[in-house]
Amino acid sequence: QVQLVESGGGLVQAGGSLSLSCAASGRTFSINTMGWYRQAPGKQRELVAAITSGGSPNIADSVKGRFTISRDNAKNTVYLKMNSLRPEDTAVYYCNYNRGYGLDIWGQGTQVTVSS
């Protein structure tokens, strides 16, 4: 099984920056996609950004130009650098590891709160 450990998040003022990281361990696979989703109160979970093991990113339009996703395959870790944060970025952010073939793992979530 794959386990995910998230770190980062917290409280920041609008315009500030935060970083998230997520490390995968256990029975990982070299080919996978890791990414971040978020869920605000009363809203559906949505993709923020994801990146394949080959380095191809997929970034939501709402955060494009402000958030950057990267990964270190040797460490099985994905990073999300969030700049120019807005109050509407406030949500619980979840790390995701997807290998296909039914293997889709979620982290426990980390709160990001942006005050105005």
C-alpha cells in the first residue's frame, strides 16, 4: 500500500505565500501522477495542480501563474508553492497519488487559510 505524508499549510495574509509538500512511501511505482486537490466548505473537491512522474504539469486556471507544482522522483515527493494567495484559496488541501489501475490514494488533508 502507498502512504502519503503531507506537510505545510497554515494561516497567511492575502498576498502571502505558503508551501506544501507530500511524500509517498510504501509500495510506490515509478510511473504515477501526484498532485493537490482542495475542498472549501460547501464546495466540491477540485484539482489544484498535478504532475506526472515524467514532469508534465496540469494546473487549474484559477491558480495558474500563482502556484507552481514540482516533484522529486528520487524522494517520491511533490511540492506546491503558492504565491499571491487570495482568500478564495482557503480550503483543505489534499495530496493525491494516482497510478492508474485503481490505485488512487489520498492524504489526510492540510488546512490553508488566507485572511483578507
